[in-house]
Amino acid sequence: MTEVPKFEIIETLLPSAKRENPEFVNVMVFQTEYSLETDYKKINDLYYHRNMDKIKYVLLEALAIAKKDNVHLLVFPELSIPEELIPLLQNWSKCNHELVIVAGSHYHCENEDKIPISRCPVIHNGDVYYTHKIVPADDELSINLGYGLKEGSQILKFSNSPVGKFVVLICSDNLENSVRVRATNWNFDFLVVIAAQKKSEDHWMPISQFVNEGTDPKYVIYANNKISLKHPKSKRNSVIITDGRSSFFGVTSPQKKDQLVDRGNTNFKPKGKLVEITGKDNYYFLKANIKNKNPSGKPTVALRGNTMNIDQVVCLEAKIDNLVALELSGTRLMYQNALEQIEKIELDPSNYGSFLYPDLIKTVQFYLDKYSVLILIGPIQVGKTTMLNIICHSLSEKIHFVPIIDSSVFSLRRKKIDKIDSLFFLWYSEIVDYVLALQNKHRVELSPNDKSRIAEQEIFLDWLGENRFVGETNLQAFLRTIELFKESVGYRSGLYLGIRLDEVQKYVSEAVFTEFNEFLSTLNSTTLQSFTTKLIIASRYFPGMNFKRNSLIYVPHFETEVVKNLTALFSFEMEQEIQDEFIELIIEKTDGYPWFVMRFLKIYLRHRIQDNFTNPIELSHQIYNQGSFWVSDSFFLSESHSHFVNELTSLLKTSDKVSKDEFKRFIRPNSSHTELNNGWSVSKDYLVKQSGFFKINLDSGQFENNGCFLLSTHFKDLALNHE
């Protein structure tokens, strides 16, 4: 007897906010049907998929059905989904958070190993978890050195998931008693067996025994691939390689058993087989009660019959008209999910920091470890607030982040703050309350000195002056007062203060705003004491030259890799060559400007959802050249101007004549950009630097037209003609 290889059983959590501890689970098994000669290729004595277009179509249709029927657990058979298509399922699951996909299996070489293992991806909420095949089947072993399959090393058991507790076994592992016993020796709801088996009866017998002889009722999902080979001596008949016959096993009441037999869902042979896919059916859908798997109680399974004919779903050669309609339906749903994901990234980017700005947090942490003030600089709609939110979210586990008051707090005030001292006093009071809340304390518990400093502005200002050292500004003194207050109440953790300068401008007078900017322009970060209280400022306004190299992050445009990640959400529609050209075109036309990149993707996907299936490159050019897409929100069913137009118009209105003239000179084709670079703090250059019509070289300190096709084509006239 061959010794079973050593392997680990690893507990894995799939937490779900909406379906924690569920009672019912909607289960769907989608049984694929393939031809060995046309859909697979043999490499090193193992079979790999070759017909990617057909498989994409199968997946799209399965996902469309799963979406329509609100499926919670979707299972595909062994060797039904190639590794190359796992990202497609990942992207789908990001928009369908309660769906768990057991995505068949594929062969995979780990590290530098040339002999693959077989692994099953379990996908949930965009994450992939791999459980292995421990014992290769006889057909997967090879007498040729370096060929065939090697043993896996781990089986995952899933708990705390939207579908209860389950474990997946890949084909021969279910037939190996010692592996099955170890993997199922715990209190679970579903055993999922995925297979590519010639005779399903070989699996049914141990499954039936497992279901009916145990003291604790279980459900077993059996998903078997259906693969045929053209008969060498017959034009009509095929040789069955694997027989399909995917099934569902469990215990149910005698009445429900009779109903299932009468409806043709099962012959109940062997005992406990409640469902079997037969004939031309290709999937089953059922609702399983995982709280009551005991036959003495209410029926545990409610079944809806198989309704989809295999010719309409899998066989691309048959009923072409129906196939086109079905493919469009499934594809449209994929585009809708991609659009939802893009919109989610826009609305709440906090969870996508590594996705949008891969090196951001590492860079931020480097600066904040050395300096007390960090400035995120960039023009309108480039992503300053997005970056600030990502920093807040990413660092929240290590340090408390305080978003300093935005303009909404002051919406009911009749007049703006007209003194810089009042601004610091206001911020100090808010931060004090925040720190007290972190400690579950109240103002009444403060010392007399601390109470007086938040009650009387003059007392606070005297204290602020006492803590301003020679050569420092009130901003540095302000940070020192926060440090002293934290010390007085015993709060020793770090504190990051986030300021959006665009928001501050809305609730302070012009004089106060100018004075605060002067503080920034004269700060020298190398002389700042390394406080545990740090200040992160998101600003369109450029600080002094002192900050240029050592405490400034210029908000970057999206690089090619980021655009590639975003377009991967719907890359199923393109061949690799077209996808590469598509990404290059986005970079060329938008220069990676985040607002324009995201805007383009939303417009493109809406066209696809509306069944505009023009060639991707041709459709892209149509979008870039149509000005209304960029200046108006009419395409998004709104009569207002686009947000970029509103921001640019507001910027132009509030700028003085000198700044406007400088800006118009800058964006004219024959202007000399270098002569306009008069330093970072020259006021007449502010409009140039805030508008988005420039690109910066931090090494040289020079600003140039950013080369964005959309800016120069659709917004230059607006800027030049604005009075």
C-alpha cells in the first residue's frame, strides 16, 4: 500500500458582515462539458485548457445565473477552470461579497519547481485561498522523470463564512480513506468533492456511507467534470472520459425524498443522493438548511429543478442565436460589476491604497519618522483627499489619525474666522476633545490649567507664545502645545493631524488663509523637533523651497501598472495585444491624471452596458474626442457640469488678474514654460500650479505642460476665454 504523503489541515476564516451564522445556503453546482481533443492540450503528461474563449463564456453564463438566483455557494468541477481565468472570478467576487466560489482546480508549479501540484481556488470577496490535492490520481502519475503531478501539502477547512463551515477535497483525496477521515474530522456543514471521474459511482459509495452512517448529519456536494473524446470509428458517438452526473447528498424527510424521486431529480441510488444532473441538464440549484440537517425535523433541502438545456449554455456549436443573447446577458453583468467596482474605488478608496499607490505608505512613514510636518501637494482633482484617506486608513492600526475640521462644521456660521489665533484655538479645542474621547475622559476631569486653555482663547494664546521658540512660527508652537497636553493627560500614543487646505479656505478669511500659507512657505522641516504629533497637509498651494526635497510628496499621476490593475476588472473582453494598446492609449490621452482615468473607465463601461460593442480602441478614441463627456455629466444622467469643470471654473473666478494672465501665457502652445518658474512660493504662479495644466519635475523644480490630451483639447479654451 502506498504511503499517504504528510499534509497540514489549516483552518481558514471567511468573515461575512451580512451573512454571519447563516441558516439557509443557496447552492449551485455548474457542471462543465468539454471535449478532450479541442478543449485540452497535453503537457508533460497532464491536461491543460486551451480553448479560453469557450471557458470564458461558460464562466460568464454561470456567474450570470448565480447572480440572478442569489447563489451563496457556487461550485465548479475539477480541471474545469484554468489558472489564467482566476482573476476574472476574483474581480467578480469583489462586487458580490456574499458569494463563495469553489473554482474547480488547475495545475500549478510553485516557486522554481517544474513538477506541478493540483490546487483548488476558493474565492471570496476578491481573495483567493488554495487547498491542495494530496494524493495524485493514477492518471496523473508519470513514468517520465520530471513529468506528471506531485503531492500537495495542505487542505483548508473553512469556517465563519457566508455559507457556514465547509471543506473541499479534490477527486482522489475523497477516495483515499485516511485523507478523507482527517479532513472531515470536525463539525462542518458541507463536504465539497470536485472531480474529473470516469465512474461517479466510485465516489458515490463512500459519500453515501459518510452521509448516512455518521451521527452528525452532513451535506456532500459532488461536482464532476463531463469530458468526452470523439470515437475513432464513429462520427456520431463519443467516448466518455469523465461522466459528469454531479450530485448532492444529504438526509431529508421521507416525503421530500418521494417528491425528489417523482420529479426525476434523483433515483435515490445510492442512499442519500438527493439530486443528480442527468441528460442535457448542466447545473442544479438548491436551498439547504444548515441549521437543521436532521431528517427527524423539517425537510432540510428545498430544490428547484434543472431548467437550463446544455445546448444553450455550453456547446458553442449549437443554437448560435441563443448563445449570442446569453453571452451578451452574462457579459453585460460583468461590465456592470466592473463599473460598480470602479465607483466603489472612487467613493471609498481607503481599502485600495496598495492598488492605487503601491509605495505610498512606505514613503509617508519614511518622512513622518523624520519630520513633524508632511505636505501632499497637487492640482485640482488629482487625488489629494484620496491619498489623505488612504494614509488615514492604512496607518489607523498603528496610530490615531485626526481629520481636522472640514467646512461642513461651519456651514451655519455667519462669518469666517478672521484671525489666525482663532483658527489655532479652534483646532486645539477639537483635538483636546478627540484625545479625551480616546481615553474615555471628559473636560471636567482636566486640570485647572488645561480647562482654562480650552475655555479662554487669550489664555491659550499666551501659552502658545510661551512655547514658540526663537525662529519658529505659531504652527510649530501649536504642535508643541498638543504634545504638552498629551503628556498632561497621560496619552503617550502618536497622533496624526490631517488638514485639507481646500476645506480650510472655505471657513477662514482670505487674510487668515494667506497667513497660514506663509507659515508653510517659511517652515524649515529640518529644524522641526521630532514630535509624536505629526501634521499631514493636503494642499494645492506650494510651500517654501525648504520643504521641496525633505517633507513633500507630490501626488503622482497613475503609472501604467495602476491603469493595468484598473482595466483588469474587465480585461476578459480583450486579447493581450489589444489590452496593452488600450492601456497605452489611456496613459497617452490622460497622462495618468487620476480624475480623467477614472472618468474614462466609467464612460467606457457605461457604453458596454448599453451594448455598444465597438472595438475597444475605436470606442476609446470616440470617447476621448467627444468634449461633452468631460465637461458635462449628461452622460451620467445629470444636467450639471462635470466636477473638474466646476473646480476649474471656481479656481479661475477666485484668481486675480495677474495670476490669470500668467496662466493664459503658460498654456498657450508657444509659451516659454521655464521663464514662468519663478520659485515655489511666487503668488502669481499659484493658478498655474493648481489648475492641473502642468507636470512637475521635483529634481529640477521645473513645471511643464503635462501633455494631457484631454486638458489641452477640451479645457484649454475654457481657461483661455474665462474673464
